[in-house]
Amino acid sequence: MITAIIGSGTMGSGIAQVAATAGCQVKLYDTKTEALDKAESALEKILRRLIEKGRIDEKEKQRIQSNISYVESLKDLSDAHLTIEAIVENLEVKQKVFRELESYQSKEAIIASNTSSLSIASIASALEQPERCIGVHFFNPAPLMPLVEIVPAVQTSEEVFEKVFSTIKDWKKVPVKAQDTPGFIVNRVARPFYGEALRVYEERFAGVPEGEAGFATIDWAMKEFGGFKMGPFQLMDFIGNDVNYTVTETVFEAFYYDPRYKPSFTQKRFAEAGYLGRKSGKGFYDYIEGTKKVAPLKDQKMGQKIFDRVLVMLINEAADALFLNIATAKDIDLAMTKGVNYPKGLLEWANEKGISWCVEQMDQLYDTYREDRYRCSPILRKMMREGSRF
Ligand SMILES: NC(=O)c1ccc[n+]([C@@H]2O[C@H](COP(=O)([O-])OP(=O)(O)OC[C@H]3O[C@@H](n4cnc5c(N)ncnc54)[C@H](O)[C@@H]3O)[C@@H](O)[C@H]2O)c1
């Protein structure tokens, strides 16, 4: 199968590696020659490292590399069966590229977008044949993260969905079907991991200390009681406060300002100050060499309270995604474990904690704050009444 990738940046180059490893003939295209050169030398380095680790041999490296050609014209993608676009996150630019691409390709060719925040319906609407368009959302780094959210638009044909779903499986990835709604599964369900942690900090909930000790305390709680590999503040620093804030703001607007997704002033100010995280040397933590790490306040009772609050908000979000048929329960749990490395699926976690525990926790939060942000998902309440489980 000939696969075309448009955009050879972070995501495009990773997706090209995945497809080439799976045996596809890949054509990687970018408007910037430097971006293509960079992708080619980055792949060389990655594959060298895999050889050093004993994961592949020289022959395999050559096989993968020879499967990729680097092209400088969109016209060169005319014979692709599947094209995945991973360019700048701008609707007009994507639509323009899709329109031009469609004019070069056969009617059977599938055109997919790796967009994180735009609706697939709006991208597809640029095409003469919108039924050939679909969302194929990889996670960063694409070669390492197993999850791919497959997002059919209202226009997408069933045949296109089936073909893409099985192709992604052939690429040894874990595809899940998600509805074309803001954030799809992962970027919607994961919001409270950041948002509620920030709120806990802003309130100094349960005695959380101020400044870096506060961030460290919340991170410690999530790792200690939940088994998360990284705490929310470490993760925001890793993603970049500018990027993470923008995603939150986009999701908030896309949900017509539902208070559940309200962004945080703390994070906004950090982003405005240029405290972006690891990439700028300072975020919630200091990354300048020689800076002493501030220790968390390891109070067991406080830690448990923090963890329970963030966890129940995550569970509530996952339950509500199921309630609104964004995806199946199985796919929601797979998405969080395979896309963002959660130690456990959130719905499985709800079963373990008990559905009535979840409802009680949400009702307590709602009673305390009287904010719509803390409304319990109707599905949890219904399940508690019925005594059922996810
Ligand atoms: N970075 C992530 O973590 C991540 C994760 C999932 C999805 N995404 C989505 O993937 C897409 C790409 O993100 P990225 O982080 O790889 O961006 P990036 O900036 O690393 O790469 C984008 C590349 O596209 C090229 N480009 C821009 N306009 C072009 C055009 N008209 N034709 C051809 N090439 C063009 C640029 O030169 C650049 O090399 C976005 O839609 C983003 O929302 C990103």
C-alpha cells in the first residue's frame, strides 16, 4: 500500500516511521525542504539507537529507510491509497491542502487528518467527496504510543472507516473509534488531570502548600496513591504550559464554555510569563542544572484526599463520555491506558472504587461548591440505582 504523509514535523515523521516499519511504501511531503532533511536525519538517529539497543538489525534499518521517500510536491502523492495529513493546526490551511490533493488523487483514495482539535466534519466539507475523509489521531511520540483514535465524520463512509481501522491494526497499533466531538476521547477525558489539579492548588485544598512545594505535593499524591508515572504538574511542564493551556482553552470554547473544562489562571499566567516547562528551563518546576528540588509535603491523609478528588473527576468525565456515546466503555479505558499511559482504565477504576463511592464523592463536591463543574454524570447515578457496573 502506498501511504502519503503530509507534514514531516513531530507527528508526520513519527507516523511515517510507523507505516514504513509496517511495510508500506511511504511518501513523506513537506513544504519546507529543511523539515524533510530533519525528518530523514532524525529517523537515521532513532534507528541507530534501536540497533544499539539490539531491537533491530542493520537489515531492518535499511528496510524501513528504503520504504520512505521524501517528496517536495503535493502532486507526487497522486498514487497514494491513504494520505495522512499532519500539518499546522489551522482549518483553512488544511482545507486548501485537502482540496488540492483531491484533484490529483483517484476517487478511491482515502484522505485522513491527524488534527487534535478541529472537527473532521469541517475538514471533510472542503472535499468534493467528503465520504473519503476521516480523522486518524496518533499520540506523541507516534512510534511509541500504541493508541490511534479513528474518528469518522458525519460524512465518512462505513467502508472508509473499516479500511482505516484495519490498516491501523495492521500497523500494530491499537485503534479505537471516537465520535467527532471536541478532544475526541483522550483530550476530553484527561482534562481534569490538569484542571482539577490546578484547582486543588489554587484553593490550597486540604492544606496544600504554596508554590513549588504545592505542585510537588499534588504530583506526589497522584503518583503515590494512583500509580501515575508522572504527576499533573510534571506532565504540564513536559507538554509545555503554552500548549497545554491552548488545548484546554480550545476544548472549553468548543464545549460552549461548560465550566467542567474551564482553564486555569495559574497556568495562563505561567504561560504568559514564559514559564513553559522543560523547554524553557522553568515551569512549575525549575530545570536549570544545580537547582535544588523542593520536597513535597508527604501527609498521607492530605495525599489521599487530593488523589480521590482528581480521580473521581476523571472517572466522572470518562463516565459522561460513555453516557454521550463518544466511545464504548472498552475503548474509553483503552484510550487512557494506551494513549496517555494511565495505570488503569478509569471505568475499571470506578468499578473498583464502587459506583456509589463515585456518586457520593461527586455529590460532596457539588454540595461544597454549588458549581456545575461538579455535576455527577447521570450514568453514574443510574448505575448506582440499578446496582450495575461498567
Ligand atoms: N505534537 C503533538 O503532540 C500532536 C499530537 C497529536 C496530533 N497533533 C496534530 O498533528 C498536526 C501536526 O502537529 P506537529 O506537532 O507534528 O506539528 P509540527 O509543527 O511539528 O509539524 C508540522 C509540519 O507541517 C509542515 N507544513 C505546514 N504547512 C504545510 C503545508 N501546507 N503543506 C505541507 N507541509 C506543511 C511544516 O513545515 C512542519 O514541518 C497538528 O494538526 C496537530 O494538532 C499533534
